[in-house]
Amino acid sequence: MQIVTDSGTDLSLTPEQMTELGIHVVPLIVTLDGKSYREGVDIQPDEFYPLLAATDSLPTTSQPSAGGFAETYRRLAAVDPDILSIHISSGLSGTVNAARAGADLVPEVNVTVVDARTLSAAAGWQVEAAARGVKAGWAKQQILELIERISRAADTLYTLRELKYLIHGGRISHMKGLIASVLNIKPLIGVETEGGTYVQLGQARTFKRAVQRLVDLVTKQHAPGSALRVQVLHSHNPEGAELLRQQVDERFECTWRPLGTLSLVLGAHTGPTMVGVAFAPLEAFAGVP
């Protein structure tokens, strides 16, 4: 069995690890200043965010085509026709639907498409766990049960300094966004795990306070001192990410995944000031090979 995912899952793996685990990434697409880029192919996140910060233009994004997925599945099927394709939430992106349509175009390939119902690091954890299960010789059903367990256990929270990108991308209504911008409000946003859509969980008047409130929200779910798997990501805000990481580390017994840069296609909807944290009880990963 082979694993397919998209670049929005923010896997914190080296190219060598990706090859070893048999993970294949289909790039998402972002357009800025009239030029389109395939993430991880034409441009890397650390190249994109300075461009975003330096322009007055607002980006647009798109998922891979069904034909692109079909081509990937057909190519991989020459090695192994059994494919598990795991993608960021259908509540936030059309990628899952494109993958399903692509699978329909190649009925000779045995493709199982999974909606991660989240995005970024929390989705990447599902992909990596699935790949490790495949490498260990697990049956598909056992791997699907593992993915579901991690999906239900993991949460994602984020905040940001400016709202114009959320307004432009339709993630927040224009009028509410303008009012919040005028009041200099920093939203606290999560990803609910049933439909995989954004939900606003509060707000703060300063970025520093917003970061503190994010950690407070984690504490509402998990008692201080709990053993958690945690990963902090940011778009182009390493100082804010380090502040968030320090505050989480003070309250919990953390098994840290690498601090990194958010997928540029996801960051296109939040802008270059976003910081976020993915977290889950460490016990949810018990038994992962």
C-alpha cells in the first residue's frame, strides 16, 4: 500500500523519511501577483511568505485537479495498486473531493480516500502514522482505525495579528472582519473535528494576550502537566511561534514535533502573522510503529 497526501498536511519529515515511508505529496496551488506556484515544486513556504509580506496583492488558492490526482494514482499503481489518499478537511478545501473524482477516473486502482477533518500538523500526524502502519505491515482497516483515533484526539488552535487575509478568503464575513480590524481584535480560531471547519473560540485585544488565551484553551481540555504531543507552526512569525511554544511548554509535559512553517496555501488565507498549535494526548499515539 502507498500513501498519497497533499501539501496542506505540513508533514515534518525529511525528503529521505518521506521516501522511506512511501509518502507521495500532491501540491496545492497558490496564485500571487498573477503568478501561480505549486507548493513544494515551484516555491517553498519560506520563499512565499516574504513575497506575501512585500506586496499589496492578495493571494488566491486552488486544489489539484481530479486529472492530476488520477495521473498520480495511475503512476503509483504501476508499483502497487493499493493506495491510501489522506487529505486536509473537506470543510475547508475541495482537495478531498478532487481526490475522490480522480479515483473515479482510474477504477483499476484501489484508492481509499480519507478526509482528515483537520489541516496542517494535525493532519500530517495522521499521514505519518498511516505510513508507519503500512511499513509495519498493518492491515488497511487497522490503519484506518488508527487515523480515526488520532483525528478525534488532536486539536488545532491559532491566532494572528491582522484579519485582511481571512476577510479576503471568506473565512470571516466582510462586515465582522472590518469591525474587528477597527477594534484591533485578534481572533482565537480552532478547527472543530466533526465537520473540519473553522470555529471562533474567543478574541483578545493584543497579540501577546491572544497567545496566552490559546494556551488557556489548551488547558481547558487537558490538565496542566498532562503528557501531550505538540507542534507549533507559523506563517512568517517566528517570534510569535517561539512565544507560544514557551508558554505551552511551561504548562504541559510536551513531546515536541519540530517547530516549522505553515503550508503556504493555508497561510495564504491567514497572512504572514499567524501562529498555531496542534496538540493531542500522547496516549493517542500509543502503539504507532
